[in-house]
Amino acid sequence: MKEKTIDYILRSTWMSVMKMYNEEASKKQSTMATGFALISIDPEDGTSSTALGPKMGMEATSLSRTLKTMEEKGLVQRKPNPLDGRGVLIHLTPFGKEMREFSKGVVLRFDEAVKENVSTEDLETFKRVAHTILELINSKKIYDTEKTV
């Protein structure tokens, strides 16, 4: 059997995590993207729409669609930013706060399950490797034109 690439392992693992989260979210007629947005919005002060995209790593068009759906479902409401008249803050409704707690519980249960089945040492190694991969990507060191494989 051919050895699996790091890319394949990352992609297949993340796709399985996404599927699992979407299955859990569907129990509440929701999606992983909605749950992630709910967790990313400050439950007390709201979050500016311009800060939310980068915080979630989403493109503006995808985020706009997600927020529109969330607004239609009564999870969030848009309010003018009192500090910047041009900006908008996304606030959770009471139903949004309830669903945020559900989403948070799903993420924390996954975290607990992994910690119950993976040693602390292995988790620390995983975190270091993931951090290194992010650093390589963010510093643009992988496809440096002088070092391309």
C-alpha cells in the first residue's frame, strides 16, 4: 500500500470532522458553518461583520450567505455599530444564544472524546506539528520560487 501524504491525512480527517459536526447540527436543523459562526460571535457585545470573516477564515460572500440564513432563522440580528456609524454589529438573539450553547457543547464534547483517547504527549506533538504547518503556510515558505521541489 502506498504511503498516505500529509495532505491526504489532513483533508480526510477534516472532512470526517465536518461530516460529524454537520450530522450533529442537523439534529437542530442547523449546519456546521452556522454553529461555527454562533461560537465566533461575542454573546454579550456582538461582533462587527468585518471582523467576523477573518476570525472564521471565511470569504465575505460565504459569510454574507451564512449571516443572511442565520438572520432568517432568528439566530442573529444586525445593529449599527455605535462606535462606527458605517459599520454593523452582529448580535445573537436569545435563540441564537441557545443555539450557541448547543454548538459549543458539540465542540467541547469532541475535544473531550479526543482527550480521552489520545495521550497528552501525543496531543502536544499534534499541536506542535499543526502549528509548524500553519507557520510554513503563513510564511509562504512552501512554494518559495527558489526552493520549489
